[in-house]
Amino acid sequence: MPPQLSPLFKLAVFTVLMLTVATFAVGVAYSIYIPNPTASQSTAEAKLFQAASYGLTALVGLLTGKAA
């Protein structure tokens, strides 16, 4: 029988997942709508993708920590 997940853990995973998806979507939209970005715009785009990768890292940490 699989272990029961607490509602607080489900909320944490859902929140991190939605923030990750949102930052990735904003980064993609940013790169599509600004065809020739300035240096500061390129930096902002890179930071959005970096935030999305950190969100994925946090999700993996949450899920592997719960599974182990």
C-alpha cells in the first residue's frame, strides 16, 4: 500500500510546480515577444529560465526526499 501524502506536502508540491511552470512560460513568452533583446533583457530572460530550473530542482528534491 503506498504511503499517504499529507495535504501540506501536496500543497508544497503544487505550489512549486505552478511557480516553475509560470516562470518557464514567462521566459518563453519573453523570448518570443522580444526578438532583439538588449543586454539587460537577455539577463532577465536568463534569470527566468534559471528560476525555472531551480524550481525543477526543488521538485526533484521534494519528491525524492519523500520517496526515500
